[in-house]
Amino acid sequence: MPDPVTPAAPTAPAVPAALAVPPTPAVPLSALLAREDLGLRRIAGPDDPGVAIHWAHTSEMADPYPYLLGGELLLTAGVHVPGAARGHVPGAAGGHVPEAAGGDGGAAGSGAGGGLAEYFDGYVARIVAAGGAALGFGVAPVHDTVPRALVEACERHGLPLLEVPPQTTFSGVARAVWQLMAQARLAELRRVTEAQQSLAAAASRPDPVPSVLRQLARRLGGRAVLYGPEGTEIAAAGRPADERTRRALAELTRVVRPLPGRSRTPEAASPATTPGSPAETPPGTGPDGPRRPAPVPAPTPASATDTVAGRHLAAYSLGAGQGFVLGVVAPQREAGDHTIASVAAVLLSLLTGEHQSGTGAARSSALVRLLLGARPEDVAPLLGEGEGEGAGEGGGDGPGHSHEGGAVSGRWRVVHARPATAAAPDAVAASALGAALGSPLVDLGRDAVRVVLPPGPEPRPQPGWTLGVSGAVGPHDLPAADTQAARALGRARATRTALARHGDRAGLAALVPPDEAEAHARALLAPIATTPALTETLRTWLSLHGSWDRTAVALSVHRNTVRQRVARCATLLAADLDDPDVRMELWFALRQV
């Protein structure tokens, strides 16, 4: 019986400029080879640790090119190989009967195998052109060994060739690939989550912009640079870059920086590039060549990437029309790098936006003037525009309240807050509280968060916080309001209420001239005035109606300490603290000092 005619070798097309690699976590081929349960062995092709597998695909087609997307480990048992190549003879019903062992290798290397070499050359070339990452050849049940011509073709074209032993099924190889992908995805999510947390913490530091850049550079193992609207470096962190890389990065930032008359909008912005993708299409061009001139300026892309001397560059536009750009240089582009850099870009957008905004500049000016000796009432107009800036609702009945819309005209408040849990407040939570209350004037202390509220509606309770709110005062009385808020917070914690306010309604005490009331109070309280702990303990104890336990909670001391201090006050003042008249007189006096 004559030998079957060997099919013509597949024609290898030109390799496309860019392959559509699937958006799945890449699995290093070396990790797959390290699986002892699979027993895979690389027998041809480059020993490159950078070879990555995106999925496994089984095909017995003589021309697999139309069915590949790129990045596959193509698995085949060689069913498609011509009969002369396999060392088999045709059998009944189209089946094949194996010849003697060793016939496969002999046929592959004989002169009659010239057509076979041509076939395998075209076959491997098609896999490489389609973007296949590696080829796995099963030596059972069709073949006893891997054809020598296939080994030589893979060596010529630089395609890794794996020998799949008889005990390993293709489905087992595919399952191992997916297991490694799941592990890679989990590691990527963990890495991104940890980076997000560290970047958020860096943004809350006193020097937020340099801190974010330092953290980003450390996470990516490279360099992070913030460029200003004019293209100059404002801040940088990480490994120094050579002059060529610096010039290339500066040039890349021009692609994403909005020009005059060309601003980036959410609808017009190009999608951010993904790791491993080529640089974004420059504005004004399309996949089919130059576009026709548009009647409006072309949009600016949100990000762009490039590669220079083996180093990966990326640029991210910050804010809407501000002109700030984040530049990143990394030694390699790993999964999750784009997400981490995008988080940093969002944080820097907020920081640079606040710095450039009119309100941010006004607040900075106010703080500088205060440090240089200006009076609080002179800089107060720079810290807020007054009515409607608060986040809360409702109104008050005390002095300074305007019942039109519940707003307070020209009157400020101070809020002291502590988390409802026992945990200490952190910078991120403090900033969030300030935003909820409608004020950026936040101070994170060791035991409490202090917030200065510009004129506006009274604050409301905030979930997860215990608040003490001062009365409404003018700017020059803010120190007194700070004391009021601290006392109100202590009372709120002691009574387990979400919010306590300092009472600012006028009473009988208003009938006494202030100077006379103050003089009487100082004389009455003189025996304990030199010991602030006694004065504060007596004040808190009286405000809580003589409750030892609540006073201890409010002052964060033991109840026995409260008893000892109150007894000491009674002795020094020569007063019977069980007498309600004495208590009332002492309470009025304490309110004057």
C-alpha cells in the first residue's frame, strides 16, 4: 500500500505587531515545569524565565492559528501529524496501528522525512505567529516519542516544547494552569490591597505628596515623579533615573497633560492602559490611520505607557484641567502595577486639587498669617464663606443663632470627638469626620480629634463617634470654645450619648455683672485654683450630678481617685458638698473661670 500523501506545510503569516494577550494572570512556565505531579519536561526552545502562560488549549488541528488568541500552552497528541511522521500505518476505519518502537525517530530523521520537516516548520511557525507561548506534546497514546523534526522546528523558531508523559492528562495540565492562575490572582489582589492601604496612610501624613510618592516608588521598585502644570519636577522619590529615561518620561507626560483649550472629561478620556499593553494611541489618530479633523479639540488621555532601555514608563493625568501629571518608572511591569499607580494618581489628584483651589490657598494664607501674629478675627474670613458650609442640619436657640435656614452668622464652633469604640483615632478616620462635619480644619490628637467648624448649621451626631460641641463663638473666643468642647465630650462619654453640647443659653448668672461674677468666683475657688486636677474634677463631678462612676469615665481615672479629689476639694473649700445650695454656688463660680 502506498504511503499517504503528506499534506502541504501550513504557510506562516507575518507576525502581527501586537498580539491580543488575554486579560488573565500570567503563569510562569517555570512554575508549571516545577509541578512534580505533572512531570513535564522542556526538550526544546529557549530556557527563558520570562515565558508566561495565560491558559492551556488542546487542539489536534493541522493549522491551529485561527483558534489561538495568544499566550496559550497548546497541547497536542500529534493526531494531526501525517502517518509517515508518526511511524504508523493506516488501519481499519481510519485508525492507526503502531509500528515497532523507535520507528518514529527513524522516520523523522530520514531523507523521506524532508516533507515532515517542512510540515513541522510551518506548524510551529503558525503557533508562533498566533502568539502561542509554548507547545506541549503528549507521547501517548499516538506517539512513543516526540518527533525529532518537531524538536528541531521549535529550536529554530524559539518556541518552548514540553514533553507530556503518558501518565499526565491534558485536562490535568489545564487544571494545574488554572490553579496557578488562581494563586497569582490572589497574590495580585493581596499586593494591590496592601499598596492601597499604605498609600492612603501616606496621604494622611503631614507631608502627604512626598509620602505618597515615596510609598509608590517603593511598591513598584522604581521612581515616582510629580510634574507641575509647566512640566517641571515638583517632587520625586525612589531610584534615580538616567538622563535618557528622564527625558523620555518628561516627553510622555506631555501626551496626558491638558493643553490650553483641551481638557479631559470623563466621557472623552481614553481608558487607562493595562500592564503589558502598548502605549495609548496619541490624540488625533485611530486604528485605521489619521482621523478627520474634529470641530472640537481632541481629548487628552488619562494615562499613557512606554518602554525605554528595558524600563517601563507610565504617565497619569491628575485632576480636571489642573495640569499636574504623575510619572512612574519601573524596572518591570507586573500585574497590579497599573492599579497601584492609579490609586496614587487619585490621591495626588485630591491633594494637588486642594492645593490649587481657591479655598485651599485661602486656608494656607490664613494659617501663615496666624503664625506671623495676625489676630484670629482678621483671618477668619479666609477660612470659610459662612452660611451653609456645615454638614449638619437643625438650629439652636442661643446667642448668635439666625433662624433663617438654621445657619449661624459669623459664629464658630469647636468639636471634640472620640471613636465610639476603644480604638484610638487615626488620620484617615479623622479626615473623614471633618468631611462629614463640613470642615477641613481637623487636628488629630492623641486622645481626641478636634474640628473647627466655620459658621453654619449645628453639627449632627456622626455614626461611630462620640462628639462634644462647644457653643457658637466669635473667632477671638475659639480657645474658650475648645475648652467647652472638651468638657462636652467628657459629659457625652460619661452619659453614653452620641453628642453633648455646651449650654449657651442665658440664665440667672447673666444678671450679675461679668467682672463682679469673675472676681467672686476667683475668691471662692482660690484654695483649689492652683491645682487644675481638682478644679476639673469638681467641675465634672458637679455637671454629672455627683456620679462617681460617670465622673471617672469622663476623666479617664479610677473612681477612687475621683472620691479622693472631691473630698480634698471639700476640705480646702470648707464646704459641705452634699448641700445643693453649695453645689449651685460652686457651679456658677466654675462657669466663670
